[in-house]
Amino acid sequence: MGGAASQLPKEMVSEYQELTFLTKQEILLAHKRFSELQDRDSLSSRVPMEKILTMPELKSNPFRRRICHVFSTSEPNDGSLTFEDFLDLLSAFSDSATLEIKSHYAFRIFDFDDDGTLDAGDLEKLVNCLTGDTDETRLNPEEMRQLIKNILEESDIDKDGTVNLSEFQHVISRSPDFVSSFKIVL
Amino acid sequence: MQEERTEPLMDQQWSTATLRVLSSMPSRTIGRSRGAIISNYYNRTMQLRRRRQSRPSIRDFAPSSRPSIRGYGGVETDAGVDDERKWRQLVINLQNLPVSDRVQMLRCMPLSVDEKREIRYITSPYLSPFCFFFFILPNGYGGMVDYWLSLLSFLQLWQIALKKVSGRFGTGVLSYFVFLKTLLLFNFFLSIVTGFFLVLPQAIYPALSYALKFQGLELLTGGGYFTSTVMYYGYYTNSTLKKDCIWQQAISQHSNQTACHSLYYNMPLAYFFTIGFAFFITGIILVYTMSKSFGQSFRIDKSQGVLAMKVFASWDFKVSKKSSIKMQCENISTQIKELLSELALQQNTMGLLQKFGKSCVHLLAWTMCVGSTLACVLAVFYFSDYIRARVNDTANPLVKEAGLLALPVVVSTINLLLPGFFNAVAWMEEYNSPSTSNYVSIFRNLMLKVSVLGVLCYHWLGRIAHDPTSLGLQCWESFVGQELYRFLLMDFIFTMLDTFFGEFLWRLFSQKALKRKRKPVFDIARHVLELIYGQTLAWLGVLFIPVLPIVQIIKLLCMFYMKKASLMMNCQAPRKPWRACQMTTIFITLLCFPSFLGASVFVTYTMWTIKPSESCGPFRGLNSMFQSGKRWVEELEKGNPNLGWLVWAHTYLVENPFFLFVGAVIYFHTQVLDGQRKIISLLQEQIKNEGEDKKFLITKLQFIHEQKRPLSSHRIRGASEVKPEDSGTASLLLKKMTSSLPSLIFTPWTSWH
């Protein structure tokens, strides 16, 4: 897949259809949008994170940087995406992805320090992303402490002070709205 | 609550070495490392292979999958070798699965496309002739499916519009439009069935009847010109439509053409079975959808873990507009703060006097609502009787037709004003949670609509059908059909007026005159209930107007565009939390239970007990509509005694529809149980993961102690790669885990009950 906006060959499309949860139309649309983001002159097929973040679907999302980091396969993990990383992203956020895939990637997105669990620091950053930047919506430190304590009480089953993937999936499975809200459609 | 016990573990500051040990524990690497994912999926493919009966050979069982202490040892050094082995085992397992399972398993793995491609190439490296069949056919077959899907692209027509709505307003408001789309599909199916089997044959062989002049008022009243068209029941013939015979007889009186061969179409039978079949299939689809929804959304309805769910699962990724995201942040912040304060307040118990005061207020509110509903129902009851008595007094046909519009107008006005009154009453009440107030308001609205529809059904079946001559009618079915058409139309006109006045003008007023910055809120529950009400009318009327589903389709299409335009211009998203999945389940349940059930009871009662008109319609001359089917089955049996089982089936299934309801209830219960089974399997996996962590720590401890044991003389050298506190904390962790394992088993179970 070079820089020029070319058609995707048919075998690749059917291969992507088999390996991801996307339909043929979604794959072609993704290719079109990705080619628009690509720089014509650059040699690599990676699109830097800043360009990805100009997409309207991700532009104002508070988790946009984490999403790019999670799906990026680049060595220094700078958040740049190839077309296949982009497809991975869309597949995880698509309509037909299973609850398991979605909760797996949601966990990785919320794990801000990438240590495999959600500890108090991750939870604090998560809540700050959810409540936004303005002063009136942010929680004060007392409320934050209370909130994190309650969350850990409710979801930390093995009482080790962090929420691991299974505990996270357990909470998610009780919330049937998750599947419909963890969606991004081009 | 076991608050204090957990503090020691949570507040410790771990050293870097400990953190390293912790971060390589299996439960913390599942999410991250490729090796852990491969190992996880290796286990799953093994389970799948066992289930699919292609028993794996003993060699395939890796030692560590057997839960015995003997297989432990050398965890540190063999990590890389272990990964490679697991990878190879995974490939073998995948190769032994059937193709569809393999594809599904590959898709579900949370690996990148690159890695999946690698696995795929190895598991199916070449296209043998057998594989050829599986690989090309799905592609070719997929190509066909894609082609047909793109033909059905009119369903995707609204995808862009729905995306805009969800981008700005979120999943809650989107669920209203998705519900509208679902209703559209139901009506589409219904109109195809009735159109193809009823309207088309009758239109091709038109019955002889007098034609009235078309005046404009017919579109509103449905009477006049339309009574002598395929629109109404009364037009349909009770004879068997025969090809060739009608033309021949009309043209040449003298010829002896009696050989009417080829097609013939028994209209009464077709009418009876088409309506029955349409309702049956719609019922099945509804029960199936409802049960699936129920299984998903009502797994555990205890409000345990509300805060964790709110933080982890409430961010709506579909919202993309900046102002909407800001609003979503505000909403989530408010909801979290409310939940926190509620939890804090739960410590204080309310005084007895306060509780009494609260119940008094609730009682008063309920009395007001029930009273107003009763008053409206009585008003409809007496007004309908009054109209029936007075409608024949005027000689002017135009005034007569317009007079018939009075009842629909009154009912629509009631449906418009009373929910507003209920909302006002609900302001003074205080509820424990916002979802309770939602449920209460839905229940009150539902009660109103069900009672009004009940009174109307009594009016049509009990009064008009019983005594059609009081209105001077020859064909009461067509009249009832016209009434339903008028009701449907009035409902639509009033919705239009409500959108215009309630949303557009109110926004202008509140922004210009009252100078408020907030736009009116889009009331999802009220609008969905209106949709359900309209659909009930359509189902009630299908027996009398076979083309009513087409009218309903046109109405729904107009409503979609109108509501969307009004939404974009005038409204804002609801501020209260809206649990879309649960609410959608409730709406589908309401569509199935009061709405569809009521309509099918109405239709069943009409078909089974009421005597059809003598002079019109396909069932003239019979004692009941049901008789046509029964006679046909009896004739079949006389002609061919082997078909006795058909009569038996007919008697038990068709004559006694109660049987079907029991089946529906059983299916519904199995779906709910299915949902709960999934929770149990998740918990089992959790317990298994805890076991893996324990194994890991035990082996680590063993390794550390083995390093320390023969080296008591080496301790002086100082080159200790093992810090004493590591083994100490590792054993502390292990102790913690062993003590918390029983609570792990018991806490989720008790919370579940």
C-alpha cells in the first residue's frame, strides 16, 4: 500500500473481511479515509498520530491519544498507525465485534501506564478524562479519593488494590450498554 | 463490610523488584503480552476441539494445563520456549477445527491483523480441492450476499442521518430512531404479505361495485370514494376468483364455456389465512427479539457496582461533536457526584415522619393520575355513544363525514395533553433513583393509552358490530376500518402539531422571551410510547384495511424526517442518565405485550365470535370468519381421510391459541437463563485466573528459596540477586490470595442473588 491512492486489491479485501469484524463496505470506506490522511510525498505507509487525530470521529474524544497508542504497532510506539492498525481500530469499535474484544481493548485504553492493571493512578486519570477539563465538572480531591475507593470496593474482587482484566470484564458484562456505546462508525 | 482488611495491601509502596514480579503475574499480562493471549486462546481452542468431538491426542496436552503441582518448575528460564510451544499448539488446534469455527476464532483474537494473517497462512497454507470449496465458495457466496445487501441499501439510506444524530445526541436518542426503523421493517413485512396475497388478486379481478366521486375530504375521513376500492374489507369478494371465467361469461352469454381450469383463488380462505399467518410470524419475531434483549440486559439487576459501571462503561464513543462531548462530560460529572452523595446519604436513615410525608405525596400523585385517566376514559365512552346517536341527524353528507372526525380529535387531544399533566404531577414527587421515575412515568402513560384503546375496542366491537343498523350501516367492518384510518391519521396530524408547537415554538419562546440558554429536552419515553400506540392502531386495523400497513409506512417515513429535523434544530439530549439497552428492552416488551397481544386478542375475538356482515366482505353469509377455514379443512378431510392429522392440528393450534402463548413464555425463560449462564462462566474463568497467579507465585517463591538455600555461605559475598523483602512480600501476597479465595467464590454469588 503505497502513498498513491490506489484501489485495494480484491484478495486483500476478502482477507481483511475474514480477519476482522468489518464488512466490505466498511473496509473500502476505511481505505478511502486513510488514503486522504496519508501524505502523498512521504515514503512510509504510516500516518503520524497528529494526522490521525484530525479525523472528526476522534478529534474531540478525550481518549484519542490512548486509542492511537494502543493500536499502534510502531517500534517507539509513537501512536502512528498503518492501514492495518487502522483496520484493527475500526474492527474493535465496529458493530459486530464481540463483547470480549471490546472489553479487552477498553481495558488497554484505560490502562494509562501500560502495566496490565488499573491502579489508583489509572483510575484517577480515567475519571479526569470522563469529567472534562473545566473547573466546575472536575471532582475535588476528596470526591476523587472517595470515588476510587468505591470503585475498588465494587470491582476489585481479589482485593489486591488494582483492577485486572478479568475483574474489568466482570464489571463490563453487567453493563449491557457498553457494547452499544463502545462504537465508532466512519 | 470488609473495609479494613484490604488496607495493608493497597497502601504498600512496593520496591521495583516486587513491581517487576507483580507485573509478570499471569493475571496482569493477559491484557498485554502476545504470549499470554496465545496461551489463553490455546486453552479455548482446546476446549472447542473437545466440544466438537475431534479429540486431541494425549501428546497435545501440555503439562501445565493439568492442575497438579508436579508439572511446576523452571518457570523463569522456559518462558520463551513455552511461548513457542504454545504457539505451535495453537496452530495445530486451529487446523483441527472446522473452517467456520477457525475463522470465528481468528477474528475474536485480540491480535493485530499482521499476526492473524501469519497464523492463518500457516493453518491453511494451500488450497486443496476440498479447501477450495470452502474458501472460494464463502468468497463467492459472500460476493452474492454483498450484492444483495447493496441492493437492500435503502435500509442503509439512513445510516448517515443516524450517525449525525448519535454524534450529537448519543445512544439514548438514537434508540428512538432505531426503534422507528424496526417498526418500519415490521410494517414492510406486513404490507408485503397482505399486498401480495390480498390486494393484488382482488385488484386484478375487480369486483363490480358503484364508484363514488372523489372529494378531497376522503383523505382525512377515509370514507366516500375509498369505500369502493381495495382499501377496505367490504370491497373483497366472498367468491373464488377464477381466471378466464369472468371475462368469458361477460363477453359471450351463449357460449358453454364452463371449463375454468388453471388458477383459482379462494378469497375468503386467503383472507383468513393471510391475516392469521401475518400475525403469527410477527408474533414469533417479536417474542424472539424480546427474549434476546431480555437475556442481554437484565442479567443482574441488583444495583451493585453502579459506580464502577458508570466509570468504566458509560462513555459514549459515538459522540463526536465537541459541544456534545462537553455536555457528556458535564452529565457524567453530575451523575458521579449525585451517586457519591447518595452513597454518603444512605448512612442517614430517614425519620418516620419524613417517610410518611413522602408516601402521602406519592399517594396523592397516583390518585390524581388514576383519577384523570378514569375521567378521560368515561368521557370517551359517553362521547362515542353520543356521536353514534347524533351522527344520523344531519342530512348534509359533508357535515356527517366531518362529524365522524370528532372522536379521533378528542382521543388525540387526550393523548397529547395528559402526559404533560403526568409530568407536572411527577415534579412534586421524589424518587430514589432516576430510573424509577422513568418507569413510573412510562407506566402511567401506558395505563392511559391502554384504557383509552380498550374503551374504543368495546365501542367498535360491543356496540357497532353488535348493532350496525343503529348507524344505518350495511357494512360495519368497513366502518370500523375507516374509524381506525381516521385515528391513525389524526395521531399523525397531532404529532406534527406537537412537534411544531411543542418544540419549535417553545424553543423560540424560551430563548427569546424567557432568555434561557437551554433548549427543550427530547423526551424519549413519550415519543416511543406514541410510536407504540400508532403501531397498535395499525395492527388493530389490518383485518379491516389490508392496505393500512402501507399507510403506516408512509406515516413513519414522514415522522422520521420531521422528528430528525426538529431534533437538530430545537432540542438537546436528555440530562438524566438513560440506560439505552434496558430501555430498548422495555420498549420491545411493551410492543409485544400490551400492544401486539392486545391487537391479536382483538383480531382473534373478531374472527372467532363476531358475525360478519351479510352484504359485504369475503365472509358474508358465514356465522363467523373462522368458519371459512374450518369448512375448508373439513372438506379436505372428506376428500382425503389421510389428512385427519391436519384437522387435529387445526383444532388444537388454531382454535386454541393459548397453546402458542405457553410456548412463547417457555422460550422467553430459556433466553433469560442463557444470559445468566454467561455470567457464571465468566466467574469461573476469574477463579481459574486466580489459580494461575497462585501457581506463578509459588514457583517464584520456590525458585527464590532454592537460590538462597545452599548459599548461606555466599551471603557474605554480597552478590545477592535476591532481596529478602521480595520473598517476604511474595509470600504475603500469596497468603492474601489464599485467604481471599473463599471470599472470591462467595461474594459474587451472594451479590448475584
